[in-house]
Amino acid sequence: MIILVGYTSIEGQTRKIASAIAEQVEARGHRAVLFDVATMAEYSLERPEAAILCAPVHGGRYPAPFFDFVHRERGWLNGVPSAFVSVSLMIASEYSEEQDEARHFADQLIAETGWTPREIAHVAGALRFAEYDFFKRWMVRRIAAKAPAAEGVSGKADREFTDWSQVAGFVDGWLEKALAYEP
């Protein structure tokens, strides 16, 4: 099966997650096409038979190039087995209200684009201080100081919150369902 692993990344964690997904897809004997949707390039002469799309939440929204790609390709995406990996630090929060808000972003994307992925995973991202400008570093430090889940965040060293076993389990489960899919 040819599987598009499309992504948009701001600081690099979503790209890292998408790359791990593509590697896992290939390790399971399928062909993965890793594709940054922000490039607006054509991803293949052959239409992939399935898709896993990954995007980070920033400022309460997914990046515009990702939204535009999903909106433009929704007909195709709805016709093949597709999955969505939403990347947000809020999902790692100890507070259920913040986790619910993180889940709401995916619901909002689906409502606005018409895409109906068969599976959705909410995955925690990372703090990439090396990628931040002064203002963003300052703001993230203030937020982290109030968040128990961010204990030990210094504001200088990067910190990854992604649960890689969760990602692997999601991909394996989705692949099993994708192989059984009949349009």
C-alpha cells in the first residue's frame, strides 16, 4: 500500500513525528511518501492509497498551509483510509479542560474542511527553545512555570513530551484497519 504521510511543522517536532510514522509504515512493508504540505508541490504521480496527516496546533489553529491542503484534498482524503495526528502540548496537560480544548482543535478542523479522518490521535509535542525568538521563549517560560506537567523546564534546554509508544500503537492500529478498508 502507498501511504502519504503529510505534515506541516513549525519548530520541527511534527516533522520528527511524521518521519517516525513514515519509517514505521515502511518497516511494516508499505511504501511511505513523506510530504511537507507547506511546499505546495505535487506529492506523487501515483495517488497514494491511504494518508496519515500530521499538524501542530499553534495559537489555537493549525497552520494555514495544512488547512488549505486538507480543504483542497478533502474529496480524495475522504475516499481513502485516512488518519490525523494532532500535535499539541495541551494534550499533555494534567488538566482535563486543557486536554478537551486540544481535542476541540481537531473537531474544528473537521467541521471547517469537511475532511472526516477515520482515526485521530492527539499527541504531545515538544518545547524547542532553540527555535524560539526572545518573546516566545519568555512567554513559554511563564506558561511552563504554571504547569505541573512542565516541571523541570528551564527555558533553555529543549524538552520533548511526545509519547513514542502511543504514536507507534496508533500507527499499527490504523494500518490494520486501513488494510481491511473497502470503499
